[in-house]
Amino acid sequence: MTDGTETGSAIEKARGDVAAERACLRCTMTFWSDSFGERICCRCKRSAAWRSAVSVSTGQSRRRSSARTS
């Protein structure tokens, strides 16, 4: 166990966790992202579909059948 002090002045960020221009995963528009975890642009996050968590997929459900064969 440690005594509660950290080595170094602060916890280091992951190497890839840098601000950069990235393409939105929803609309593919380029936007300024603060970290590698931010992949959806503000415009898409303001959309009703994003706020209500409605899927935009038009395909069939990928659910597995609940019936099991033994």
C-alpha cells in the first residue's frame, strides 16, 4: 500500500489523451475535441435523437433469441 502521496507532481495523462481536431462519429464533421474520449460533436449532442438516446439505425435488432436448445 502507499502512504497516500503520489510520485511526481500529478497523475500523467495517457499519451493519446490530447486535444485535437477529430471527425464526429455520427456526422463525420471535423470538430475540436478536448480528449480522445470525446468523439461526438456538440451539434450532434444537441440533437433530439442524441438527447433521447434513440438509435438512428434502420436495421433490424441484433438481439439473440431467448429460446435455448438443450
